[in-house]
Amino acid sequence: MYSEKRKSNIWFLLPIFLGVIGGIIAYFVLRNDDPPKAKNCLYLGIILMIAGIILNITILGTVDFEQGIDVNT
């Protein structure tokens, strides 16, 4: 069984700023000392990645691509 050592909540900043990559890094650093926090960091990175994709698709849907760029006029 793992000996659980509580780690700081500052580890949650890694997936917030680096997304899923930060979540993976935090998971591998914390997995032996604090497994619940390691999983939560990984889940946070995945959730923020999905939220970013949905936001990008939403914004992309509002852009009008039918406008032409008339360079030669």
C-alpha cells in the first residue's frame, strides 16, 4: 500500500497553466505520495482541454469565412 503524504494544492496550478501535459506531469510526480490528488490533477487537465476545444469550436462557429480578401483590387 502507498504511504500517503499530503502534497500542496499548488500542484493544481500545473494543469491549469499547461493543460493536459501539466496534468500528466503532476500525475507522475504525485502518484506515489498522494494518489487522489494525482488523479484529480490529471482529470483537471483533461477537463480544461475539453473545455478549450468546445470554446474554440464555439468561437469558430461565429466567424464569417465568406468574406473574401481582395488582394488584387
